[in-house]
Amino acid sequence: MVHDTRKRGRPRHPDVLTLKEWKVLAFVRKGLTNQQIADTMGVSLNTIRTHVANILSKFGVSNRREAAQTSRLPGIWRQKSGSIGDNAMQLALYMTAIRVKDLDQAVPFYDTLLGQQGELVSPGRHYYYLGGVAFALREPYAHDLALLPNPDWIYIATDNLELAFENAEKTGATITEPIKTHPWGARSFYLRDPDGNGICFTDETTLQRDN
């Protein structure tokens, strides 16, 4: 008899917060109690306690204060490289943003494309959390309108490229290049959103190969 020795019960990337955990952490940083967070999110107190426990575990801290104050983003590799003299410091990308003309129209598009509901953090700003990095939609100021669309592509890694492509087709996005395996081994596809911003979805094995 062959026994399955694979580990069960652990997520593939246990150091990356889920969308709900990011929301809970945002409330923790604002000083809300577990009960206040539960009331705000419309869930049970035990659910919030579980989320907080997961956040502490993934950050590797022992209490809420440390979680609220930490600048460490889970799921992101850091290394000190190219330091000049004694100016060594740890850096991590925490946000990237694109401009959209109408947030009310862009949010349903990206909800479907990314398969998650983001978070309206302030008027004109809507965030999605992708592997510990915030992907922000931002309505431009009047003087920014000439900067539409984004001048470069946004690259998003996924463990299910086919599902990402299905989502893209559902949105009605302009597919500029369907799923393709490139000479260097990466599998990806390219699209443009209704504002003309370029998005590339790449199979996560590209990240593994680059690492």
C-alpha cells in the first residue's frame, strides 16, 4: 500500500495574507478592537480572532501592536544588494498604481479580471492585494489626464493562467496576445483594459525560474 506523504492543510504560500486578513490588519493599524472590527465587517468575533492569529503567525510577531507597527510585508523576499558604504537597508515594493478615468466602471472590470473584490481606501482610490503588494486603481487629477493610459505594462504572476485568461475574456478586455510560450520559457498573455492600460499575466513558473 502506497501512503501519501504530502503535507496537508497548509496553503501553498502561507506567508501571504488573504484579502480579508489585509482588511483586518488595516483596522488593527487604526486601533480598532477585535469586536469593533467584527462589527464593522459584519462577521463573528471568533472569525476576527482567527484572522488576527493568522496575521501574527505570518508576520512572525507575538502581538497586535507588533503587527500594526511592522513594516515587513509577507511574501516578499528582501536582500541587501548594491549597498553604498554603510547605507545598507532593506527595501520592498509595496504598491503599484494605474490611472483609470472612471473608478465606478473600472472596479467591476478588475473585480472580474482579478477574481477578487478590492477595497475602496479613499475617494478615487481602490486597492487590490496581490501577493503582499497593493495594486491600486486611481482616478487621475485634471492635470494627469494626459498621462492615460499607463506608459508601461503591469506584470501579474498567477498559478492558474488559463483561469486568468477566462476572466479576461469575461471582462471584454482587448486581448493583444493570447496565451503563448516564449522562447525563454515564460507562458503569458497580454491585454488592455477599457482605459488602454496594458496588463500581462504570466505563469508563476516564470518567477520560480527567475529566482
